[in-house]
Amino acid sequence: QVQLAESGGGSVQAGNSLRLSCAASGRTFSRYNMGWFRQAPGKEREFVAAISRGGTGIKYADSVKDRFLISRDDAKNTVYLQMNNLKPEDTAVYYCVADEWLFGDTSRYDHWGQGTQVTVSS
């Protein structure tokens, strides 16, 4: 089992940056594929980015490609989402996810964090 705790959300103006962090409990973090999803008010939850075990595989949603960067530090049991050039449409609750087997834009990850709010004003 792994527990996930997101941090780093906040309110920023468009064009600015934020870095989200997701700290995972347990000693087997390196075995998990990790990712980020988001859900805006009144919208369905959507895939943002994913990084595989070892960091060799990375995927992004088209809407964030070239603006967001996902990374992981297995020594710190943490995955990051660097978000640059933020837009009002990036406003959402951002969720960290983990799964030992699944990877990519599937929403069937086993483990989900509680979420952190990101608000981008124009």
C-alpha cells in the first residue's frame, strides 16, 4: 500500500509557475508508476502527466505538453509537477496517482491522493 499527499497548490496569475509535489509513504515508491490528474469544476477528471518506474517513460496530455514537466526523486519518495506558463483553463484540483502496473492516461490507478487546488486568474 502507498499513501499519497499532494502539496504546492495555490492561486497565481496567468503566465506564472507553480510546482506541485506528491510525497508517498512506504519503502517501495520506486516500484510505482506515478502520475497526475486534474478535475475542474463541472468537468470530468482528466489525465495530465505520468512517469514510469525508473523515469524512463513519460507521457503528457496535449493540453499541457511543452508547459508542464513531471519528474520523480525516488530517494525522497516524491513526484513533482512543474507547471509553467499557467493558463486560467489549468484551474482545477490536481490529484497524484500511483500504480505498480498501470501507466499512462488510464484513470484506473490504484492509489489517489486527496488533491490540491490550483487557481489561475487572468
